[in-house]
Amino acid sequence: MAEEIRPFCEEGLVNALGGCCGTSPEHIAAIKAMASAYPPRQCHPVEPLMRLSGLEAKNYKPNLENMRSTFLNIGERCNVAGSSIYKKAIVEGNWDKAVQIASSQVQSGADVIDLNMDDGLIDGVAAMTRFVNLLVTDPEISKVPFMIDSSKFAIVETGLKCSQGKCIVNSISLKEGVEPFLKQARTIKRHGAAVVVMAFDEEGQAATCAEKVRICQRAYKLLVEEVGFNPQDIIFDPNVLTIGTGMAEHNNYAVDFIRATREIKRVCPGSKISGGVSNIAFSFRGNEAVRRGFHSAFLHHACKAGMDMGIVHTQQVKEDVYEKIDKELLEFIEDVLLNRCDNATERMMEYAATLEPKCHPTAVKKKGAAQVAGGGGEGKKEESWRDMFVGKRLAYGLIKGIDEFAVQDAEEARTCGKYQKPLEVIEGPLMDGMNVVGDLFGAGKMFLPQVIKSARVMKKAVAHLIPYIEEEKVASGGEEGASSSAGTILIATVKGDVHDIGKNIVSVVLGCNNFKVVDIGVMVPCETILDKAIEHNADIIGVSGLITPSLDEMVTIAKRMEARGFKVPLMIGGATTSKMHTAVKVAPQYSGPVVHVLDASRGVPVAQSFVDQNPVQRQEFIDEIKEQYAELREEFYSGLEDRKYLSLPEAQSKALKVDWSDPVNKPVQPKMLGTKVLMDYPIEEVIDYIDWNPFFQVWQLRGRYPNRGYPKIFNDPQVGPEAKKLFDDAQVMLKDFMERKLVRLNAVVGFFPAASVGDDIELYDPESEEDAMRGGPVKAKFFGLRQQTEKDSSEPYYCVSDFIAPKGSGVKDYMGMFACSAGHGLEKVIEHHKERHDDFSYIMAEALADRLAEAFAEKLHEITRREWWGYAPDEKFTVDDLLKVKYQGIRPAPGYPSQPDHTEKTTMWELLDIQGQTGIELTESLAMLPAASVSGLYFGGRCSQYFAVGKITHEQVADYAMRKKMDIKEAEKWLSPMLCYEP
């Protein structure tokens, strides 16, 4: 054997030789003796390049004389945040369509394709796994490298594990500090990928050139010196931010990016520069010529400065050659882009208004003179709208949400002589206005707060006209007709559930689209819903719920609709619901149409399709839903088969192991044991703790990158102005809450000695703590559920009991709990606004009460850590830090991922006498009443962390039921969403 391979050594071809399973130590010795006479192969120097690959190598060698010629086009359309078509395909499980979108980008010239699954509707890990596994089977697509794009690192790791070749990870940053950054970077390096680093650190997002360079240089040093990253594999994204917003501080964003690109390339040798090109011109959405012109011009200047790659629309980049852009258009664009004059944005806006919105930047078409004049006259029209004919004024005020003149104009319209009957005022100008509102909302040109303000105008006008309509009905012997509508929808929050903000919003929006909405309230029993549907001859039934027990109630409603012979569609909505649950659990129980509706904007087209006057189109819509849901069920059950679960003993053997002898893990005794009640807590003490992001989500206002989240949403060119108005309205109402003491904040907290016993936690009487440590009487017991879904890593299988020292360990440990509410008094506030037909104000009041309750919980937790428990007395965090959970300890709520059983609340209510002390009640489904209430457990140890139990097996459910002395069927009912089997 040694002689056979001697020629390799003689020709200098090898550096290492060895044997396989058929060789013995004697073979290796002979090879060694032979090879020792020859020098190893001399390695040729490798040119320092960024080397990526799919099935084919992509060695990136920039042309420093013409960077645009070697620019890497990263296809942007396989991103759920950027492509509604792609998102729809992923949400609906239409994988063929998703693969087709990826393929079209490669065909259009994409050098890399970006893959992103970050959306609340999507199981990102599962979707990324499925999609990448499909892409790698298509040689035309998988020949290019993938960019695994996610803000959730678990999805990034999944994408890396499934991908062949060398990927790019998009992205990591110093936002959470150095240690998380280094940990993620080491994982990426271990997978052999290149990495995109955002110019973002603990102080926030870099906007100026100096900030961008400082952050990138710091990250570069950490990656190269601490992690050992090849500089060629480091890609910086210095943040392409939107210009042309009308805000002076944004005017230099493009210039700062271009300058930073040049400087980063100088101080971070070998690194690359990337960016999201489409961000630059968000301000000009809707005007294709201007936006595409901006993209092309920005690429031209950024590439000259050294930009290597970017996330782009590949087809448009090929078409929109800089040198071919209309010269006049380019002049206006570069004035804004390069910040060449103070009024550049205003001049650009004026010029853009003269262009046909869909024309091409290389072949600009201008509007006709009449069109331009018409567009320019809008300001004049707004100033003089009170001089219009009364019917026009009614419609205009309604569209603009101006309720000041609603009653006055309705009365003038009734008596002006044009409308023969009061009903004609409703069916004429008022419905004309509402039709415009519905169309604008459906097209995304009007936002939810504006729609609800319009509804307020409508209701005030209609309320004024109703008595006159009733008078005419009496006078005509009851012959006066009712206003025509698109159809009747009966809507309710199901039995045991008290949450109704979403339901109220849906009611208003459907009403704005000419549906007659019969809202029968909250906590409505199944039979009442069905009886009322018959009474009102409902065309559609809509049910809503927030807590997990409501899911079972919706199944019951579907079963009863089937038993009673209903045929009308059933619409399912609410925060805890999902398309998958509706398809798997609800739809099979009812032969009529069943559909899940995500929010108000989605509800309108669904409802309209159900009442479509064309029976063929209506049936096609119903058949399409049934087909989609059948596919979802098939996917769900095949997914169950694919998942693997540990047995309960095996999962328990892999529980979190805490060294309780380590001083770091030593529990701190609370400075206060027992309970403490707080009544009428000052609202002004909690306002600063409000997380405004969910508030804007309630109103369906979402900024686009880089303006996601509060307060950056105010900078968003599309939703920013409306978000600011809404925020200002909220401040006015909060001030009213405080000055008039309209809502009250009540709370109770408690702290007790505790010890874990297996997966459960025992609490003891604070007065006999020493006896408790020796096995004294148990005051209360909380039961835990443990993760069982098999994990790829060596990560523990968590249960909340892991965070408490075991009984008999000799370690004294403690646990706390709380319940708080900002809903006392809210009912009167809502009733006040409803009496005045003011939907906007009562929905605003509900939304603010929810935010105050959550802020109150945040404030109580801070006091707990610093004073009442006192395990972090020197803690100093900003509110932003608190909302990002940077502190020690957790406050998981029963019924949510760490302990998904709502029945654990009953133990809390008994132990703290929560109803007696605070007035917070539990419904039969264990929802809290008032709805603006929060409760949870306090864990203070350094080892404690949030986690999701996930799916559990029948074995664990049976064990859990036995420990709780609960019938197993009852346990399965409460744990229904967590079961990995069909009970």
C-alpha cells in the first residue's frame, strides 16, 4: 500500500496520508516510513476574498475601480416583512408558491437570496426548516448562497443547520451587550458562515456617520480579536435610514451612510458593507418612478464609496440603470439624497406630484394639467369645506373624522328639502362617506384610529336622526323601511372570557363597511349566542376570546351549531386563537364555513365574501377556505408525527441543575413575608412604565423598518403622523384619568417560604418558617409542567420548580405572587362614551386601562426586587431595560407559556384573598374581571428564566392530574392547546 501511494508524495500532491477501516497499525507504520523521505505539499497563498457558496462557489472579489460592476444583489422577496405575497404563501403553507418566488429571484439575477420568517403568525423554526429543506432540493435555487435573516437566533441556527454551502447570517448586533454578541458570533463561526453586523449598540441605532463608524469598529475588534473571525466574512450594515420625511434631522441620513461606508472600509480592513436599499425612499411609497429612481441613485453613490452588496428587488435593479434615469428627476432626487439644499424635500414632493405614479424612472410621464391642478387644490378644499352643500359636508366630516358638526349637519340635511325622509340622509351622504372610508381602509390608505373616528361621526349623526325615523314609522303605520345593509353579523366574546377590545374594534370596522353588527357583549354562553343569532336572523356569527379556555368554548359552539342545524359562517378571532387551531379543532366540528380572522382589517373582506350576492363566487370562497384548512390539518398531524418527545422521567432527569451551594445562587430572604395590599395606587407613579408598543398594535399601527416600535414609529412616513395624533389623544385621556380619578389601581402582593418537590412547589406559613424547613405544614402547593419536546442541544428541560431550592436541601428559598388591576371604574367611563356614541373614546379607554395594568405590574415587580424582596436593592435600569427584561427574576403568569394551566390561579386567589382584597374576580373560565388585570408568580433566583413548556404527552397529563387530584378529562380540557395527542 505504501508503494502504491508513493507517486503522490513524489509529485508533491499531499500534506497528509492515512488509512481506512481495512488498514492496520502496520500499514500506517509503512506509510509513515515511506512518506518521511518527502517534503509535504507547499500550500499556495490564498487570495483574501469573501467566499460564499450554495451548490456553486461564490468568490466575491470587489472591483475597486467600479464597485457597481461586482455588487452582490441579495434578493429581498423571500421575506415575510417585505413581501405580502410571500408571507401569504408561508402562512397558508403554499410551499410551491414560496419556492417559485425564490426561483424567480435567482432567474432575475440574485447572487444571494434572503430568507426571513419573522412573523407572529408563523412558527419560524418549523417554517425555516421546511423552506430551506425544499430549496436545497432545487439545484437552480440552491446554487446560490442563502442569507438566513432573523431577529430570533433559534431561527438563525435552524437555517444554518439545514443549509448546504456557506451562508450569510443577517444579523447580530451589540444591542444587548458584548456577551450575547460574542456568544452568537462564536456559534455563527462554528457553522462556518459569514455575518452581517448591524450598527446598533446598547445606546441604540447609529444614525450619524461618527456613530456608525464607532459601533462597527468596536464590533470588528471584538469579532477579529475575541472570536477569531476572518475579516472577509464580516459584513457591516450601517443602517440605511429613510430620507425625505420632512424632518430636518433626517436630511443627512444618506450622506452619513455613504461617508460611513468609506470610513468603515478604511478602519476595518477586509470587511464588507451591505444595506437594505429600499429603506431609503419609504417616504415616496406609491410613486414608483421616484422610489426606483432613489434606489438607483443611492446604489450608484453608495457603491462608489465601497458598498459591496445590498438587499434589493433584483429585477428593478437590473432595469433601473443610473445613467438612464430621467435627468430632471435625477436632479431632484440627488438634491434630497445628497442634502444639497434646505428645501430639497419640498421641491421633490412638488415635482413628484406632477408625475404619473406608475411610470418608469428612465421614462418619466407627467400628469395632465387638470390632474395636477386637481391635486394642488386639496388644501383649498380642506379650508372651505364648511361652505359645501350640507350632504357633501356630512360625507367630508365623516371621512375626516370631524364630529364637531355631525349633529348640526345631520339636522340641516334632514330639513334642507333635498332628502325626502331622514332615512335618505343615512343612505345618501352618510353611507357615501362610509363607503369611501371602507375603501380607503381596505387599500391601506386609512388607519384604524381614523376609521373609528369616522364611525363616531356616523353614530352621532344617526343617533340624531333615529327619533325622526321612528316618528315617520309611527305616522306611516310602520311602513318606513330600514336602512339596507351588506348583512347582519352577530358578535360576542365567549363564555367565561371578559376581553373585548378586539371585538369592539371589529364591530366598528364592520359597521363602517355597511354591515349591521349585533354585539351581545362578553361572557356569553353558547346557547345564548345561537338563540340570538336566530332572533336577529344573522348572516354570520363571530366569536372572540383571549384566554386559552376560550378555545374549547369555540369548539363547543361549533359542535352546537352543527347539532342545531345552522348553516351560517362562523368567524373565529381573538389573541389566543390561530388559523391552525381553527382548522384542526374547530372546523371539523361544523359542516358550515369556519374561518379564522386575524384582525379587523382582515375581517371585512372575509365577511364581504360570505355575503357575496354572486352564489358562484361565494361558494368558491368557501371551498377555498375548506381546502386550505384541510391542508393545514394534514400539515399539523404530519408535524405531530415528526416531533419527538422524551418520557417524563427522562425529561425530569434532564432538568435544570442548580448548584445551590454556590453563593451566586443563594436565595435572598424577602424583607417582607406575608401579604401587602395597595389600594388606589397613584396613576402618575406608573405612567412612565407603560410599554406603548402593544398600544399601537391594538390600533393596528405598525411602522416599517427602521421605524418599528415606539417612539421610532413617529418617524414612519406612512403611519407616523397618525401614530403621533393617537399618542397625543392618549395623553389627554390619561390626564383625565388622573385629574378626575376615573379609574383605580389596586393590587396585592405576597411572599412565602418555598421549596420544590419534584415538579411542584410547596409554600409554607411565614410565621413557622423553621418548622417548614423541617417538613412543617404546607400552606399551599403550586404544580408545574415540564418541557418534553426533544431538543437538539444539551439545553435543560425546564419546569418552574427548577428555580426553587429542593425540599430537604437545607437551603431556605422563597416565592412571591401578585395580582393588580387598572380596571376599577373603567366600566362607568366606557358607558359614558357609549351613551355619546363615541366608539373612539371608549376603545381608547379600554386600551389605556390595559396598558396601565401592565405598567402597574412592571412597577410592582421593580419595587419587589429593590424593596419588598430586596434581592436587587441597587438595581438601576431604564424603563426600556425593564421592558426588555434585563433584570434578575421573572413573573410568569398561570395560563401562559411557562405554566399554561389557568387553574393554578385559584390557589393564588385563595392564598392572597385576591378578590376580597382587590376586587379582582375570576370567571368560570378563570379570566380576570376587570379585564384590565394582571397576575403572576415571582421567582427571584439568578437561575430563573422565561421558557415555553410546549407540547406535552399523555404520560405527563396523567401524572399532573394525579398530583392535583384532578380528573384526567378535566386536566385535558384545561391543557388542551398543550397536548401532543388527541384526547
